[in-house]
Amino acid sequence: MKCAFVGAGAVAEKYASGLGDSPLDLAAVCDLDADRAERLAADHGATPYADLDDLLAAESAPLVVNLTSHAAHADVTGTCLRADRHVFGEKPLALDADRALDLVRTADRRGLALGCAPINHRCDAQRHARSFLGDGRFGPIRLGYAHAHVGRVTEWHDDPDSFLEVGPLYDGAVYPLSLLVSWFGPVEAVRSADALDVWPDRENRRPERPTHTEATIRFASGPIVRLTASLYAPHRSREFNSLELHGDDGSLYLSDSGALAAERDTVSVAGAGRPYVAAPHPQPRRERRYLAGPERLAAAVRDGRAPTRGARRAAHVVAVCNAIERAASAGSRVHLSEAASGGLDPDDVRPPAIRPPPGDATTRREPDTGADSVSPPVRDAAIRLPPVGFGCSRYRDGEYVDRIDSVATALDAGYRLFDSAELYGNETRIGELLDSPGSPDREGLFLIGKVWNTNHGHVAEACRGSLAELGIDAFDSYLLHWPEAWSYQGPLSDLASKPVEAQEALTFPTDSNGDPETVDHRLEETWQRLERLHERGLTRTLGVCNVSIQQLERIVDVASVPPAIVQIESHPYRPRSELVEWCHARGVRVVAHSPLSAPGLLDEPVLRDVADAHGVAPAVVALAFHVDRGVVPIPASNDSGHIVSNLAAARVRLTADDREGLATLEDPGFER
Ligand SMILES: NC(=O)c1ccc[n+]([C@@H]2O[C@H](COP(=O)([O-])OP(=O)(O)OC[C@H]3O[C@@H](n4cnc5c(N)ncnc54)[C@H](OP(=O)(O)O)[C@@H]3O)[C@@H](O)[C@H]2O)c1
């Protein structure tokens, strides 16, 4: 679609830098400074103008991108709408709420699309942050701190006049306000506000509006947020565009509410009483382009739509800024009129929704991030799983360790799949953790349980025992831990609370030769017993661990509920490619246990080379090896740094050379 840029300053350059691979075609550029218009136009084969009316008379481009200075936005947008052009404008939509709403109404009346920056709620970091808000772990959000420290524009901006004219409220504050309005809906009242004129004496150029504003605002849906917007506090201050939200049960920190991409530490989460943990975005780094807003608007127009929803939100943000100014000058509370929030679509006022459960859909796409995390196709019937899960086994280098703090860290870091088992003996403690404040709602998690070898004839007792200890109604997947059956030793409840010898006697019964005391439970029959658990709703899916293809074929031959998950030991030494392909061809997801603990693996030079090339740790590559082929690794770790970095394995994109190098590690003779 042809478009015209109005305004050819610094921000226009940023928008223009994306034109090379954009469906938008820049036909014309207008700027009051004719030289500036000519320069930008010449770079892109567009026609320059110094007068907007001339441009609108001569050009038929249906979309105008309004990149003028803050105070000119409303006039330029109004002129373009009256000339029947769709408009996407830089923030703010206007400096006056009535004016902003009038623009929205004009667009609606004329059937035109109107959009406004920032569209930060669509960027990866902000969407990722919202997914935590939506999973119930924080309880009701009651309090927030939002910073918008634009800084001394006279020091860092080539052309600061526009900022000095409008102050920090109509520039920096628009980022957190837009995001908060998209998350929590309209603001009901400005409870208090103060505006200061702090500015260095040495500066010749002085702002025309207060340089620093503090306000406490209340959203109609409940949260109260203290906003600080400043031209005085340097933009390098510790809090720049940060947003911190506190709920009854935990806190969320977004280091930059205007971030164009999700860096590893952009989002952090603290469960109740726990320290903040970085919650890395699981998908590869994607930086949102400046042109994304206009392109989105153009796509809607091509589809025959004329959206103004983003503009209504932008108009409300202007109303909030106006109300903050009024509250500061009157020294009293200011309620926003119904008209000021009435411009918002009811859809926009919905508090963050609960995410669909990770295993509910039949595709493997993560809806919130919009990216498919793995390359090879797994048949459509496959359940959707997070790209990386967390292993809850207490075994570590031949010893039992306590995993509960690590499981808590993993929950905060954003793991959603947890691999438990009655053998691990810690289901009660995991259950207490899942039930405690700061944990996500059950629906946001994928919980795996496993029946141990001694319970093949007692799967119902084992499953019910595990569910009771975990305090849940059903597993997302219940797995047979091993195909081999050993003699029954009674229920295996609360193993971790028993002395080690007692645990081992219960779980590893031996005959007089010291060999495992096996019993004859046919695999097919055990599977059919598992199917009855599924029928009774005790598990949503079934699976099996440590199997061969032959054993899987035996199961599939008799199964009325086919396996949804196969869990096997796998790592670059043992890729198990044939089994993985067998599973994927049948819509069965493969989970790789023990992905890191193969002796020597993390010291392999090939792994190190690939890790260096991607700037990550070797362990992350060992996990990315699985993500890359659609297999879900479930690393365990007691180190919070490892827990966080392992989760980020899903962001690594391996190259063909990487795959070739990792393939050389395959060792058919590998044994632990
Ligand atoms: N179905 C089955 O039969 C079966 C069998 C075995 C395991 N599993 C499942 O698979 C899970 C994982 O297997 P696993 O327990 O054998 O452990 P693993 O994940 O293969 O390896 C854990 C070891 O790797 C280290 N590690 C983790 N992240 C690291 C990193 N980024 N850099 C360096 N070292 C790192 C850990 O040390 P730190 O603690 O210092 O990070 C720990 O020593 C188990 O918890 C269990 O859920 C299932």
C-alpha cells in the first residue's frame, strides 16, 4: 500500500529504515523544513512536499504516517482524516482529550482506520509479561509503580524543542499508560498529582510545562499505580521506563514498558516472599519494527476493515494525562468523565485473561508468543507442550537432593511443564508449593506423574495417591515409569520423609541374588489399566517412559487411548532419532529426560563451539538440540542461574552446520 510520511525528523528515519522489506511503499514525504523532506524522500524515491495540503491534493496514497512533533499531531491527523486518508500517528494522539476523541469519531464517521503509537502491548516482552498476569500467580494486582524518565532531552536529543513544549507526560508517560490501559482497562480517577519545575540552572532552553510529574491513578478494574514522568531524572537513571506490579501473592517487573524486544532480563517475576527471578521470553528474540503499527493498519484496510480501537485507547491515555495535569494544579482528586473512558471498546477493559491450559489444544503452538517453537512437523493430533520443562527428581549424582526451592524458582522463571513421579517422593511438597500464594493457577501448568515399577498391578492406587499428595484432581499426563514390572511393596506415599534405606527397600525390591524382583504384568494389560484412569478422568493423557519402538507397537496395537507422550533418555550421545520419528509420525510427543547429565557431554568441544557461536552455555545448546527437533527436554537443576538460562534454550536457533556438528556426538555404544 502506498503511504506518505508527514514529518521527516529523527523518528521518521526509524520508520523509514524498515521500508526495504515492507509492504508499504513510501510515495511522498512532507515536512515544513523542505530540505529535510527532500533528503528523506530522495532516499526512498518519494516525492517531497513542504505543505501538507499540497501533498494531499497531489497524492493518492491512502495511508498517512504522522511523524510530526508532539503538538502538531492532532492538527495533521485531523487534516488527513478530512482528506479521507487512513492515519497512523506517533504518540500522543493529541494533547487534549476532547480533540483526541473528536479524531476517533471523525475516523469512525468516515469509515477510516486510525492508529497510534506506541503499540507496545503487542511487543514480545510486554506480551510475555501479560502471560504471567493472566496465569493467576499474583492474585489480584493492587499496586504498581510506573516510571517514565525521558531524561534531559537537551542533552541527548538533536531537536528537543518538541519535548520541552509538551513535557514528560505526553511523551514518556504514554508508554506505561498505554500498556496499563491495554491490560487493566480505563482509568477511573487520578487520586493525587504533583507537578514540579525542576531543571538545571545552567540550561538555556527551558521547558514550557512542568518537567516532573508524580501521580497516583486508579484503574476502574482495581489497580492503583503511582506514575512518575520526568524530564529532570536522567534517562540513564536506574528506573527508566520500568513498570512494577504487586499483587497479593507476587510481583512482576518489566524493565522497559516500551521495549521493542524481549531481552533475557526484561521480565522478572517474584512469587510471594521469594526474590525476583528473570523470566526469559521462550521464543527467539524478535524486535518489533517501528513500521509494524502502520503495516498492521494497512493490512486491516486491505481486509476491508477500518479499526480505531488503538486510537480509542490512545484517546483515553490523553484524557488521563489531562486529568493528571488538572489534579496537579487543583491539588485534588480528579475523576475521569464517562466520555473520557467511554471511547474504549468493552474488549479493551477486560483484565488480563487466563491463558488456555498448555495441554488443551491439539497443536503445539504457543498462542501468546505467536511463534512456532520447533521446526520439524509433529502430526496434528499431538498435544501442545511448552518447549522446555523442569525435572523434579531428587536424584543428583547418586544422591537425594531437595528440589523444592528449585521448583519454586522454576515456577517464577516461567516453566509450565513439571515432571514428577511417585518415585521422587516429593509430591506432597510440590503440592504445597503449587497451592501456596505466588504459584500459577493449575490450568496454567502441565503436570506429569508416573507410576513406579512396583505398582503396575496397582496403577489406580498409585495414581490416586499421587494426585492426593499433589492436591490436584487430575494429571495432564500419567506415565508408566518403566515397562518392566517389579513386585508390589504397598503404597509409595511420602517417600522423601522416610530414611533412605526404607525408601530403597520399598522402591527397589530385590530377590535373593540381589536382582530386581520382577513380576509378570504384561505391558499390554498394564496399559489397559492405565486407560481406565483416563476413562475416570484422573489424567487427561497417558504416556510411557523408557520404551523401545517394539514395546510401543505392542501398546498401540491394544490401545483405545494411544500414548500422547513418550519419555526417554536422550541427548546428543543418544539422539534416539528412529524412535523420535516413529513418535512424531503418530502425533506422539517425545520428552527427553536426563538431557544434561550424560558424563562428559557438557565438555564436548563441538557443544562448546556451537555454544560460543550463539553466546550461550553448552548446557543451553544441549537442550536446544531437543527443542530444534520438536522434543521437550526436562532438565533438572538446583542452581537458579542454570534454571533461568536452561529455559532460554528455546530461543536458540540452530543452523544446519550446528546440527551437523552435534550429530557427530552420537555414540551408539553410549552407556551410563
Ligand atoms: N522417566 C525416567 O525414567 C527418568 C529418568 C531420569 C530422569 N528423569 C527426569 O529427567 C529430569 C532430569 O534428569 P536428571 O535429573 O538426570 O538431570 P539432568 O537434567 O540431565 O542433569 C542435571 C545436572 O545438570 C546440571 N545442570 C543443569 N543445568 C546446567 C547448566 N545450565 N549448566 C551446567 N550444568 C547444569 C545440574 O547441576 P546444577 O544443579 O548445579 O545446575 C545437574 O548436575 C529428572 O529430574 C526427572 O524429572 C526421568
